[in-house]
Amino acid sequence: MNTIDKFNSNVMGTYGRYPLVMEKGAGETAADENGKQYIDFGSGIGTNSLGYCNEKWVEAVCSQVKTLQHTSNYYYTKVQADFAERLNQITGYSAVFFGNSGAEANECAIKLARKYSFDKYGKGRHNIITLVNSFHGRTLCTLSATGQEVFHNYFFPFVEGFINVEANNTEDLKEKLDDTVCAVMIEYIQGEGGVVPLNQDFVDAVFESCGKKDVLVIADEVQTGVGRTGKFLAGDNFGHKANITTLAKGIAGGLPMGACLADEKCRDVLGKGTHGSTFGGNPVSCAGALAVLDFIQSGDHLQQVTEKGKYLKEKLLKIEEISGVDGMGLMLGAALKTKKAADVVGEALENGLLLLTAKDKLRFLPPLTVTYEEIDKGVAILEEILK
């Protein structure tokens, strides 16, 4: 039995998988079990932030595996303390909770916001505003928070307490931001929703309106964070800092990790016994995450992300079939004139290029380490397909 048949015989079919058996990778190139190579413009949906098997990342992870692979969060570990300190320093936050994924980080943020309001104002101020077209995770609560009706099926009853506001509609926001609301949850760029950035005016209105009412702002930076947009946090591009920010995907370079960052006002809301995660802050994941921070804080890597993103965008816009490109840094979405994005991704796979979709767009999330030469090669493959 081949690998794909064996897999499908034993694993739940919850993903629409492509017929590719990934075996290894180096830098920004992956290889399948037959040795065919692929330029990766998806990086595990933005997770392999340093590409495949970055040398310093591998050294850090392997060294930690040989020392201590896991311990209960009833105890302390130096590597988790070191990473927490570094992460707070680079982001300007006061405290962090570690989980295993973006959905877990968002669950923590939701609980934190509701408890903050309950502690200060009592019951009845628990609603959270999320945006139409948002995506916040696959757990029952984060699915409920997600502002896309397509996800609100099968798993009834969904969690109550979420109100959807149209993205970039300031009047809709102000109308629904009443005394039952404890937080507004935003993605600066809606990733799964089609790589759609928010308008500066709308972001300004969110922070101004929430500030007047002591309503917390939660920034879901699961996909936009950790340098993806040319700043460590996408919020820095908009000149704002949320009370709570969630991170995951690229934070540990390919190992499971989610982080919920809280400012000074929110740092002590979740006390002993109010939240937890068995594997949260795992030593091996923290070691990988420290290597990611080492990379980002050395040299001008964030500036390079901005410059490479502009370069990639310019090359994409020269392709006749592409009608427009949205996004920031190395998080881009290209709209097509006539072809279907899913079909293009399938053809790209056959020709040695890994791409993603976001709604009806092609989505580009290459490793932060991608070279100009690799961008040229990948775009050349795509251009040939789109002719």
C-alpha cells in the first residue's frame, strides 16, 4: 500500500489534501518521497518562518530535546522564562500565556476579555464584536467568533456572545458597540478571509471607540505576527497596540505554539486555576521560538521582509492574468481575472511550486528567509501557468 492510500485508510478525512507526500526540506525548498523538488511559497501556511531545517533553529531544537523534552507547568523551566522575557521585550507586552495553536491563543484571549469585564463590571457585559469575513480558529468557541456563516453549521449549538460588524464600516461598529460589549476582536489583515487589510480609518475608530468605553481590543495576529508583514506585529504598521494580541503559526518556526500577550491592564486577570494547557510553553517549542527571535532581531531582516514583499508584489502585478494584489510584506493575495485559484494551485504543484488559496485569491506566505532568486523562480513558474 502506498503512503497516500495508507494515510487515507487510517486518518480522518478532514482536509482536502493534495497528492504530495512531503519527505524533507532545506531552506525554502521541499522534496517529496520521489525526490521531486518544490519552491515553497506557502511555508506550511506561514508556519515555517525560517524555511525548512534552518541550521541554527535545528541546533537549538536538538540541543533542547537532548536536555529536557517536556515537564508539567507545575514547574518552571529556564527556556520558557527566557522566551517569555524576550517575547515581551520585542512586543512591549507585560505577560504571556503559552498554548499550542492559534485557536488556543484566541480561546485564552476570549476568556481573558470576558473575565476582565466580569471582575470590573459584573454579569451582562460579555459580548465580543468580531468582523464579518474573519477567521479565528476551529474550536467550537473560535468557530463561533469567526465571522463567516459558512463555518456556522453542523456543530449546533454554537457559543453565544459574538456580534459581527462589517469590516471597515465605522458606522456599523459604533452602532453595535453598546454596553453589553467587553471586547472587539480584529485581524489587521483577514488571512483566511482573502488577504484583506483593514483601512487605517477603521482601525483608528476601533481603538478610539473602545478606549472611551473601557472595551478591550484583541488583535488576532496568528497569521500576521512574527515579522510576516515587515514589522514584528502587524499592528505596528497601523500605529496601534491592542490590549491583547495572539500569535501562533510562525512563532516557533514549525513547532506547535500559540501565545496570548496581555498589556499591563490585563496581565493579572487570569489567576491560578482559571486557564491552562498541558503542552503550553513546551521546552522544545520554546527553544525553536528563541531561534526565530534570534533571527528576527539580528540584522535588518524585518526591513528585508518589506523589500522582498514589494519585489514580489511588483512581479505579480506584471502578470496579465493577475488583476490586483493585496496584503503587506510577505503576506500577499493575488486576484485572478479568469482562472480559478484552486486550479492554479494544482497546476503549480505539478510544476514544482507550492501555493495557497484564500477565498478566490492566490495566497503567498513564503518563508521570511526567501531569496530574490527563489522569488524569481517561483514567479516564473506561476507566470507560465497563467499564460
